[in-house]
Amino acid sequence: MDEKTKKLNLMRYWLFGIFVIIFAAFTVYIGGVLGTGLLIMKELNYWIAIIATAVLCVAAYYLYKWYLGRKA
């Protein structure tokens, strides 16, 4: 496995971990503040924030992939 593939796999691992942490923290915080429990899943703003986080993580991965390709 070459160095570029190793770096991309590590970046994918960290971005997935960051997404999971943000998802869990946001869900617990908003659920605790609102006191709604599972009703948070019906909130549109909740899903917009989760989707925006996912899009930013995917964009960061492809930006890093582009950066590694440009660097070589």
C-alpha cells in the first residue's frame, strides 16, 4: 500500500470519527436542552445540521484527496 492510500484511509477514519462524535454530541445536547427525547428526529433543523456536517466531512475528504494528488 502506497503512502497516499495510507493517508487517505487515515483521513477517512478520522472524518468518520468526527462525524459520529458531532452527531452524538449534537443529539444529546439538543435532546437534553429541549427535553424531547426521540422527538428530535422530527425536527427539520436537526436534520439540516446533520446533513451539513456530513457534507462538510465528505468535502474535507475530497479536498484532502485533491491536495495529496496535487502535492505529488
